[in-house]
Amino acid sequence: MRHLLGIKELSAEQIEMLLNTATNFKEVINRPIKKVPSLRDITIANVFFENSTRTRLSFELAEKRLSADTLNFAASNSSVKKGETLLDTVENILAMKVDMVVIRHASVGVPHFLAKRVKANIINAGDGTHEHPTQALLDAFSVRERLGEIAGKRIAIIGDILHSRVGMSDIFLFQKMGAEVMVCGPSTLIPKHIDALGVKVSHNVREALEWCDVANVLRIQLERQQIKYFPSLREYSLYFGINKAMLDSLSKPIVIMHPGPINRGIELSSDAADSEHSIILDQVENGVAVRMAVLYHLAENR
Ligand code: CP
């Protein structure tokens, strides 16, 4: 592993290794002294061309817990605004003796483009609608933590599948780890021929909730929607929104996940997001340990 570009490129053994290392790092970050010296000779730049709260802070904290030096770059207040290209921006950051680049970009394939052109390790922190591999890894870690194992479990991914990089990475990851995956949402928000990936497809949220052990509820990504995919948010919420009464009425236990940020009251009500079914804040906590594991293994192979 020289780069982490997507879950598609990882084997089940590599995923297992990352999750096992993350288990060790979770123990470390719950100690009174949360730091280890593993990456003290490494400098990492977090290069974000799109907004982020969880991923950017979680990478930064993971780097600090591993004693790496970190730089944070946000395109919105940089010389990108004066017309500097992506490659020039990254080459200039690397000229300052940076070893690894964590990159988030609105365009699909940017991490792959950089991995072919620069010497640093590249970590994909979300590329357009394509992949968000560390989110899928922390989702898997959180499911394993709550349910004991992933193999044989039923995972429903519910909502805006069409625009979701989390959805795509989760499909690859949960299938590689032996889970069954269903996608559920309005037909306009489910990619045509997605069943070719071996997932079940449903347009009925109640059916999806009854089927699954875990529901990963996705945000409606209005910022990526150039046309109207459903009549109104109110109507979306009426047909595809999930609330606590629905969860409590199921014939079996269910785990609710959401990658964040939540559109409260649209895809998920507050009483469901904050209920005992939800592991949403566990996902955020686990993100630090999972990102530590990714950085640690990439540094090992430098
Ligand atoms: N889950 C996730 O990627 O959240 P942010 O956009 O806040 O990083």
C-alpha cells in the first residue's frame, strides 16, 4: 500500500489489517497520554478543496496523535483563487518537504491523478461522487465494534446513492468483508444498473429497515444536484425519512449510522439520530483511530 485511493483497490486482507491496527490505536487514544512517536519524522499536508468538518479534523488529530508534523490547506483562502493549478499547488506544498498528502476534491479521480504524478503518498479524503475510503473503513470498524463481525450482516444504504462517495466505498467494503448490501431510495437517486455490483435495490424504506441489521442513512446532497430529483424536501422526508417510531416498531434490533453532516428532519429525525439505535458519534470517534491506522501503514511502506 503506497497510496489509499479507494476501497475498490484494497483486498479483504488489507481491510482486515487496517481495522485490526485501528483497534490498537483506539486503545492508545483512550489512554491518559494519547500520543505515540510512530510518525515523528513524517510531514503531512491536509489539502482540502471542499468543505469538511469530520474528515479534516479527524485526519489532523490522527496525525498529531502519531507525532507527525501537519500542514492544513483550504483552497478557499489560497492562491487557487488567483488561478494556480491543482498540480502546481500540490508540487509547491511538496517542495516544502512534505511526505504525505490527504486530498479532498470535488472532481472524481483527483487522488489517482496526483498519485501518478508526485512522489508523496496520496490519501483520498473524498473525490467527488466517487470514493471516500476512510469513511467506509470507519463505518466498518463501527459495525464490527457494535455487532462483533461484518460477515453475514445485512447493510442497507438509504438515501441519495447517486451522489454519494460514501455509498460507493461502503458497497465495496461491506461486500469484500462478506456482508449483504441493499441500496434504498427514490429511483431517481439510485444509479441505473447498480444491481450489477451485486446489491439488492429497494424503493421502500420500511422494507429496507425490516431487512437490514444496519442502516447507513445518507444525506441528500443538494450541492451536487443540478436538476430536481424529487418534488420537494418535505415529500422526500415523507417517503424516505426515518424517525424513531419507525425504528422502535421493527421486529428486531437495528443500528443506525450516518456519515454526517445530518440534515436533521429530512433523511433522519433528531429523535432517531440521537436514539439508542444510533452509533453516529461512535463513527466520528472511530474515525481518528482508523485514520491513524491508514497513515501508520502508509508510512511503514515509504
Ligand atoms: N463524513 C464526512 O466526510 O464529513 P465531512 O464532510 O464533515 O468531512
